[in-house]
Amino acid sequence: MAYYLTSFHPFLAAIIICLVFLPLHFSPIQGNTNEGFSINLIRKTSPKIFPQRLRGLSAISRTPQSPISAYLGEYLMEISIGTPPVKVYGIADTGSDLTWTQCVPCNNCYKQLNPMFDPQKSSSYSNIPCNSNLCHELNTGVCSPQKQCNYTYGYADDSMTQGALSQETVTLTSTTGESVPLKGIVFGCGHNNTGTFNDHEMGIIGLGGGPVSLISQIGSSFGGKMFSQCLVPFHTDVSVSSRMSFGKASKVSGNGVVSTPLVAKDDKTLYFVTLLGISVGNTYLHYNGSSNTVEKGNMILDSGTPPTMLPTQFYDQVVAQVKNQVKMKPIVDDPGLGSQLCYRTKNNLNGPMLTAHFEGADVTLAPIQTFIPPKDGVFCLAFTNISTDVGIYGNFVQSNFLIGFDLEAKMVSFKPTDCTKNK
Ligand SMILES: *[C@@H]1O[C@H](CO)[C@@H](O)[C@H](O)[C@H]1NC(C)=O
Ligand SMILES: *[C@@H]1O[C@H](CO)[C@@H](O)[C@H](O)[C@H]1NC(C)=O
Ligand SMILES: *[C@@H]1O[C@H](CO)[C@@H](O)[C@H](O)[C@H]1NC(C)=O
Ligand SMILES: *[C@@H]1O[C@H](CO)[C@@H](O)[C@H](O)[C@H]1NC(C)=O
């Protein structure tokens, strides 16, 4: 259902300098009628002694997590796959489900700094046969001559990956530093991968809500389908990482937490929430798509898309109000910046606070979360327009919030947090 999203990438490419990746997946997974698949944890607690107490303790100590850092507008998340484990840095993407990495042999791969994953060197690797339900969960799976599941998975910016749908052991690290191996995780071993990837990106980690996503696959092992993310500000050095947490212990709570309901739609992958309006300073602007009424689920939370995208009428109103409140002249003479609203200043931009008024949750954004510096001394509003009525809440505005996705309670929570200190 997110097909419409395929149309705007060329526009995005033109305006977001070197931050051109938009990995919203456009082939929604069908047929998620069964419970999917289960995974087995290697590290089981002994059921013999004090089972309840042990279970409680182990659930906490085994809370899995993953380091995540900023690189050129995307967020790189570290996981290990295979036996012995090999580190993979993939784009953390709440807008798609399939986790994949570039694999040898490469029919067609983009340049990558680290070695590519070699399934032949892993003792836990297995191909999924094409008659498996798992192959049908991805409705683009076809049979290879060897009767294995050959998948193709595409994104809104025309990036795509094609290869063997497989199962592997994925290893995460617990809060106490132990390895947490998760067996039989479905992933794509990509032998034909193209698109706007840079050489640090070894693939994509699918954190959407559909059956094949990492969240759906590991949820039941850790007390439920939930996770939290804390994205560091976009210019943070790649060596500084924050963390993603998975399972029940990732629940976001405490002072300053606000929550908004997730809205269920046909597309199970995407996280839809309802944005009532945006305040620029003290001026409230009502969300304005093609009709004046606010539709439920009019925004997608997407960690794989850098800018926030709003329906054109609404975007125009927000931009006009920002211009009104920033006491500087916008840049008009730099074609490289396209139609973005940008300012030239040596210091950090002294712009207005913006507040995103989600249903039940007001989220206040400082200039560091709304203006990005595409080059030295230039600050651009990290918003753009979209021709649809459903907008995208991009990763820049998600930075410096601990954001909890609770797919069981169907809520998303925001807590202002310095993510550079969220170790
Ligand atoms: C890669 O996939 C694309 C899209 O399916 C296809 O057109 C192309 O022939 C493939 N290339 C190779 C080398 O398999
Ligand atoms: C997967 O399908 C593509 C064409 O769709 C083909 O080029 C490729 O060789 C196939 N790969 C395997 C492993 O069968
Ligand atoms: C929404 O946008 C339309 C078209 O620009 C405009 O006519 C209308 O007044 C706007 N509505 C609100 C509530 O701002
Ligand atoms: C964005 O706004 C510009 C200027 O109003 C317009 O020309 C363009 O078509 C819009 N883009 C989309 C995707 O709606």
C-alpha cells in the first residue's frame, strides 16, 4: 500500500544533498495469517531450580541491545550474524521488514568497506526452500532452479536487493555484556543489491511491524514485540554510539514521557500515528492534507528517511511560519540547495522551537532537531513536501528522543534524552 511512496525519490534526491536514501519498502507483505515462525534461544535457563525467579532475572540480564550510530543521514545498527559471528552494520529502518546484507558470491553489489558476508564460512547458515511459508510471507519470493527461495525486495527510492532468503543465527549483546544468540532468524543474503548505499552500509535492518521484521521474529522471546531507539543528532561522529533495546525491558517510562497510539492499517510494516498539527513557536498550524479534517494515521514514523515530509499545503504553512520567525534572510542563490529553506550562519541557528502535536503527545523539537547543516555554516529545515496526505516523520526529528515502540500496547512513547549519553 505504500506504492505511492515510490514516486517522490527523484525530488528528494534533488534537495537533500548527499542524504538521498529513502528506504521505505513498497512491497507490503501479504498473508501474515499464521503466527510466523519461532526462534530458539541457545541460552536457556534451567527449569529445575526456582524457575520463576530465574526466569525473571534472566529476562532482565538477557535484554538484547544493539549499538547504533549516525552516518550521512542514516543510522547504522550493529548486529552479528553467522557462526562464528560476523559484524554487520545495517541501516536501522522502521519503514521496512526484511533484514539483509550483501553476500558473496556477488552478482551485482555496491562498494562496501568491510568484507561481505560469506554464507559458506558460517556453520549456522541455511537457505529457505521455496515451498516454505516463509518464502510466501515475502510475496516477491520465487523458486530458484535449486528450489530455494529467491527474493526481491525494493524500496521507495528504487534501491533494491535480490538474493537468497535464508535463516541464520543473529547475535545481539545483552545489557550485561553477554552474547545473546538468536537462532533461525530469517534474513536476506543479497547477491544483487543496488541503490543509494554508501560504503559503510552493509544492508538494512528491518524494524517494521510485519511478520518478517526482526522485531516480530524476536519479540516473543523477550516478553513481547517492543523496542526502543535513541538516535544521536545527525552530525554526531560515527564512533559515538547509542543503543537500540529489544523486548519488555525496553519499555520507555519515567518523567517527561508522552505517548501516542499506533494506528492499524492494511500495511502491517509501517508505523502510523496521528499528527494533529505543528506549532512553530507559539503559532499552532492544523495538519492540512487535501481535506481539512485530520485523518487517523496520517504520519509514518520512519527511521530510514532523513527529512520529515508533509503534504504540500501544510508544508507551505510551516515554512511560511518558520520564515516569519527566523530573523535572517533565507539562502536563495545556491541551486545546490534546491527549494529547501536554508540559512547561512556561523553559529548554530537560533530558530524557533517546533512542537509536533501527536494525538495525546506533544513533542517539542529544538533547532538542532529540525535544522541540519548540509555543509559548513549552512542550516536547512529538514522538512520537505510530499504529494500524498500521509506524511513521514523522519529520522532527524527523532534524534535525541528515547522512542519506545510497543506493538503489544500499540503505543509509541517519546522521552527527551541526550542520546550521546545513552550507552
Ligand atoms: C539484479 O536484479 C535486477 C532486478 O530484478 C535484474 O534486472 C538484474 O538482471 C539482476 N542482475 C543480476 C546480475 O542478477
Ligand atoms: C534469482 O532470480 C534472478 C532473476 O529474477 C536471477 O537472475 C538469479 O540468478 C536468481 N538467483 C538464484 C540464486 O536463483
Ligand atoms: C488548508 O490548505 C488549503 C489549501 O492551501 C487552504 O485553502 C485552507 O485554508 C487550509 N486550511 C487550514 C485549516 O489551514
Ligand atoms: C512541492 O512543492 C513544490 C512547490 O510548491 C511543487 O512544485 C512540487 O510539486 C511539490 N512536490 C510534491 C512531491 O508535492
